[in-house]
Amino acid sequence: MTDEIPPTAFSDPVTVTAEMVDIQGVVSNHEIVRIFVEAATHHSIALGWGVEEYHRLGAWWMVRRHE
């Protein structure tokens, strides 16, 4: 097994700012979910399935569980 990222892997780097950090000194749950949804949207667009297609279908991203 290798730790190398395959060349076909999707990457969407995020810079954590002070505003994203909560009182406990970690990225807040709200921000983590926002980052995940943003990355999923960017990945979908990169695959040719843009936001318009989701709107046309009445679909959207949702997080069922976050721990």
C-alpha cells in the first residue's frame, strides 16, 4: 500500500482562517460541513455535473451524519 495520491484524485485545498476556528481551538463543525459541501460541489462540477443540473432535478447536497 502506498500513501501517494493517485493522479486522478480530486483535490480542493482549503486554507483555514482564524474565523473558522471555534472557542475550543478547532475548526468548527459548521465550517467542516461547509467545506465538505463546497468540495463535493467543486468535484461534481469538475466531472461535468454542475449546480444547474442539481437545481433542475430539485436535488442538493446534504450531510446525514457528522461526528
